[in-house]
Amino acid sequence: MYQVVKHNKQQTEERMGNAMKTDIQIAQEAQMAHIRDVAKVVGIGEDELEFYGKYKAKLSDEVWERIKDRPDGKLVLVTAINPTPAGEGKTTTTVGLGQALAKLNKKAIIALREPSLGPCFGIKGGAAGGGYAQVVPMEDLNLHFTGDFHAITSANNLLAAMLDNHIQQGNALQIDPRQVVWKRCLDMNDRNLRNIVVGLGNKMDGMVREDHFVITVASEIMAILCLAEDIQDLKKRLGRIIVAYNFSGEPVTAEDLKATGAMTALLKDAVKPNLIQTLEHTPALVHGGPFANIAHGCNSVRATRMALKLSDITVTEAGFGADLGAEKFLDIKCRKAGFRPDAVVLVATVRALKYNGGVAKEDLGKENLEALKKGIVNLEKHIENIKKYQVPVVVTLNSFVTDTEAENEYIRKFCEEKGCEFALSEVWEKGGEGGIALARKVLDTLENKESHFHTLYPDEMSLEDKIETIAKEIYGARGVVYEPAAKKQLAKITSMGFGSLPICMAKNQYSLSDDAKKLGRPTDFDIHIREVYVSAGAGFVVALTGAIMTMPGLPKVPAANGIDVTDDGKITGLF
């Protein structure tokens, strides 16, 4: 069996009899295997691990050197419809599918992104999966983990400090303080840091200027870590970062500031993928995070590449709806890394589809086929979008106890009419066992349906045409409206030689449009581009739409209010 430890009878009985336990309770009660035993399953020796305690380890560079010439396994992407307050369960499905494939004796690895601290204390909660489809240790993952995000924060702010110091110490590069574009970062939701003034005090306290913070996971350093092939590539990308423009309007880079080496030193361990396990001891490579804004999470190129070499099937995910995460994964990550996904699993729930059909959150437990028919257009659009990339689609319903047979059957029939495979998923309640039906559909797709993956647009297309293509083809927009400043920024970015880069659209996750309140499948809307900037190190151009924020705020009642630690050191309330 492709499992380090099987659930014993007692664990199974507990699992079935205590469905209402919280995610953190389930995770804390889990019997974890030592990480060296998890590594053995995919042929990694103890000497190739860098241990962070008993249950976490980084994969050394020696592992890659040993496996790099192996053929790749199959790549399965898990994405979802637009998220709703009802919950979709994309990470839960990813973990459960990996566990189910292991139960079917397949050599599978899960490849996930690392969660940000900010949402854990804000509104979203943790990001380790849920129920009996989680990766563990759950508290570590949702908090400091192996320190990757702290290293990214430090590298980012070192560059900011060196930039301001250069201006203070004579400004040999003639940096225009009015044209500083590099922002500081912090891995915490804090709206008060979005727009600040630095350098206040006396002359020795720096030059006074307006500054900004982004959340760490929205920083360019995060994107660079996710997309870097190796330490050399990381260093090159860091050097290309544009931090400001001089008085002549020319770009000033991190390399110009001689910051590249020191930043690389801070990131040399963070660039190594992290190995942990699921509740059923399936290996999980967790590395990297969202980029451009917090809605776009996907695993690092390095971790995904390692997973493909170590397994027969890699199951990975991309953040939030397919219009955001999957589009970024397919048009940026796959383009840059040369990945060719073999299948896409599209996650939906009956509750979320009814919410898209106009049902209030408190009424989602009641059968409502009419609302389901109205809301299913959101799923329809996401199916159409994935098919534009010519990758086979498997739709799965993350099951809730309130779902009815009639509702499930309606969605099944709808998907089959669209030419998609369909399976119910019960992984939250039953772990890998609840994902067997989905795993079999995925295996059947991998064996019998060929992927002809291609990106949505070519490199040589203009930046404006790329933005328009994404807006019309993926979002279903009528057109694109630019703020005057955005128009100027596009022209400047093109004149600087960055016109061939892909577009990273930063948009709210709740709607296909840039208006979060427009549910279902909106039509006759425009996408509003308010700002465009180049992430030269990451290798893409970011277009900010609508009111999207790169530094989120806390809600009126933050999740942090319910988090505590008992006298014996056990964390409570982290969900």
C-alpha cells in the first residue's frame, strides 16, 4: 500500500462518529508519521532531508540532482468555481484526491502553496484543507511553518532599506523619490499600512516620502520564489527587480543597488521545497504562495517539478476560482516552466451554486432546484474556460449533508451534457475513502482522454490585447476600460521592452467581473484597469482591476478574536 500507516479500527470509528469535530481538533488528534518515513515512500533518503522537527523537512538540492533526468508523471490541477461564503473546498478536495489515489495504490504527491498568516487571523481562516482531508501539522503550516514567508519579508524589506539608504547617502543613482515603486511588505492584514509616510523626524532620519505596504504574499519576491528554477535563476530574477526610476525616467534595479547577493542569502533556504504529510500520510510538497494579490495562490515551480519527478501523479491546486488561479497557473506558471497539465478537476458545491442563484446564506440547506438552475451558469462558464486550454475537465461536487439527491442528479446530468466527467466527493467526512469515486474518474480521464494544452494567448501579442483577451475570453466581459494613468503605464512598460511578458490580472475572487456583487455569470460589463506595473524579476505585468487591494484589512470581528493557547500549549480556534 502506498501509505506509511493505515488508519486503525478505532481511528475509523472516531472519524465516522465525530463528523462535527473542528478541523484543528481533527488535526491535533492525528497520528503523524515521522517525516523520514513519509519521504521513504517516494524514495527520498534521510540524508537528503533537512529536518524542521519530526514532521517537517526541506528537500535538499541533492534530491533534485539525483532525480532531474527522470520522466515526469501526470499533472492534475484542482481549481474551483468562484468562492462564496458557503465554501467550496478546493484544498480539501486536493488533499482528499491525493489520499484516494494512494488508497488505489497510485504513487501520488500533493503539491500545495503555503498559506499566508494574514487570512488566518482575518476572515478566511487556515488553508490546510478540512475535515479528514488535511495536511499536517496544521498549526505549523498556518502559522510560521519553516520560515519561508519571514525570509521573503526580510529580503523585500532589506531592498526597501537599501533603496532609502542610497537616497540618504548622496543618491549616486539619481533616484527620483517621487518615482519609487518598490513597496515594503508584512505578512499580516493591516489596512493602516497601505499608504504611509516614511522619513519623518530630523535630517538623519531619511528623506520624507510617501510609501506603501503590500502583504508578503502579494510581493514580487513571493512571485520570484514561486517561479525561480534554481538559486542562479533566483539571483537573476532578484537583480532585475525595478525599485524606482531616476530623474531621467530610466529604471533603477536591485542589481544597481547591489542588493542581489544579500537578498539571495536571505532566501537560500526558503527556495527549497517543504515536505509534510496528509492525515493519511500521503506526501505533500508545500512551497510558495500567491502572487500579484492574495487570490492567486499556486505551488512553486521547483516543488511542482520535484513532485512530477518523484510521483506517477501530482495533484496541485491554484487559488480561488478558475478565472483567477487556474488562469494564472496555465498562462503564467505553465508558460514559464513548460508544464503541460493532463487534467483539471473543477470543484463546486450545491450550496455555492444555489448562492450564485440568489439564495441567502442562511437558506442554503433547503432544496432549491430553481436557484440551482440559475446559479449553475457560474460552473458552466468555468467549464468553458478550462476547455479553452484544451485540457480534459472532471467536475466534482464537494458533498454536504444538506445536499439532496435531486440537486446532485441535476448537476451530474448538466456536467455530462457538457462533456465532463463527474463525481461526488465526500473527502471532508471520510478522507481518502470518500474520494475514491473522484480518483477513479481522474484515472479514467488520464488514461483515456488526451490533453492538448496550450496557453490562451501568444507572447508576441500586445499587452493591451492580452488584457482584453483575458477579460473577454475568461471573464466574459464586453470590453476593457483603462484609467488614463494605466494607459500611460502600459505604453511605458512596452517601450521598456516588456511587451512580450504575460499578464497577471489582479481581480476580486467572488465574481467573474471586477464587481464582487455580480454573481452567477454576469454579461454586458467592462473590466476597469486602474493601474499597471511590471514585475520584471517575476517576469509578468500586473494589471489591477476594480477595487482590488494588495494589502487586505481585518473584518469587524477578526478570526484572531477566537484564537487562544491552553496552559499546556495547545492552540485553539485556528480553523
